[in-house]
Amino acid sequence: MTTKRAVEAGAPVTGTAKAGATKKAPRATARVPQNHRTVDRVTRILEEVVYRPGMTFAELARALEAPKSSVHGFISGLLAKGWLYELNHQFYLGPAVYGLTLASGHIRAGLVTHADLVALHEATGLAVFLGVQAGDHLIYVAEAGSDAVAGFEARSNIRRTLLVTAGGKALLAERPDAEREQYLRRRGSEEAELIELFLHEFEGIRKTRIATNVRLSGTRYAIGMAVHNQQGEAVAAVTLVGPTPQLQPRLKKLSDLLIKHVDSWANRAVSPREAI
């Protein structure tokens, strides 16, 4: 049989015939997503905590309908990597989530860009910090300007209760009455003075939209206000920080500058992928 006939007959092609044969490229097959039990349970834990911050271990185990031993292992891993954090045996989203938000070039907190923070720093000459609420805490996710003391403190203590920061108090004042009262009731006796101070300042914060705070034995002064999205929801807080003798006498002027800049962020049209 000749080589041509062999090919026509469907026989294997060898030698010269193989060299001259035309090979068809393998057909690409679309990858079909498949569920994975471990991934499903980890994402379910994160989703539960997003929608119900403060869940306990028992509540998470019931929601997942999984053995407590396996749920405990997943939670331990998420805690170790910063995806969750635990306070009083309740679970909240951890700072790693916000680190990814920064790295992706997209901050949901009002879509504030790094250029926005730099412009505010240049207008005021002060360090600027952007923070978001995570559970009962404020976590700083971006900064502009240089204040060695405040910057070091912010990076060394990433979780602060709302009552010990100007930005946190500004956010707390924006919360619905029931949510704010629940938060205050959750605070321990060690924060009794902070609660009393916040309640004393509350009406002023609501009226002026500005909260203040004194830190580090009175050497650092902070001025904060909430950042709103285009729907009017308070989603973050921006804070000016600097030496008390420089900020306190300029409180009114700095507050006006802060309000002007922050309001312009919420009012503009922005791209959903605007880089921080």
C-alpha cells in the first residue's frame, strides 16, 4: 500500500508521510469552575462575618453546618493571617481585607485617591490619615504627609476603638441611634471616661461634622470627619494630625478646609477603578 493509500485508509503515518501531514491544533476547552469544600467554607466564614459582624464561634459553626473542629481550624488560620480578628469571643473582618483593597487600586471608602490625600496635606501642611471601620475598631488604610510620631503610632497600632480617635468619633456620631447605643454598651469599664467625653461632644460633632482628639500626653492633636459615598453613607473617616500648638489655634480654618476637600470627593463623578 502506498503512503497516500495508507493515509486514506486511516493507517498510522510514519516517515515522510508524517513530516508532510498537517496537524490540527488541539481544541481549547473552557475551564469549568468547580466548587471546593475548603474554599467554600472559608469564603462562607468571611461572608457571614461581613453581614453579621460580631458572630461567635458557635454561631459560625451553626451557619456552616460543619464540624466544630474543622470550623475552628479555618478560623484559626484566618486569624493568623489577619483576615479575621477576634474581640471578646466575637469575630470581625481583619486588616488584611483592607490591605487587599489598597493593593487593588480601589478604595470603596468614598473612592478617595492618593492624590486627594496629598492635596489635603499640601493645603493644610499636616499629616492626613484615611481610616475605615472594621468591627468596633478604626483601621488606617492610607496616609499622606509626614508626621513621624503620628505615622509610627498609626502603623504600630492598626486597631483602635472608635472612641480614641477623632475619625472614629466622627464615624460613630454618624451611625443610627440604635447602632451607636449598642456600640457604647459593648465598651468595657476602662472606656467609661471616653464614653462620657464622646456623649458630651456628640451634639457638637453632629452640628459641625468635626471631631477632635488629643493624643500622646497632649502633644498631638487630631481633627477628623466622616467621608460619605454618593449615596450619603458614612464609609470612612479622614483625619488631620499634628503638634497640638500648631493645630489647636487653627481649628476653625483647618475644619473649613477639611470639609471643603472631603465634600468635593463625594460630589464628583468617579471611576470605579480609580487608583489610590
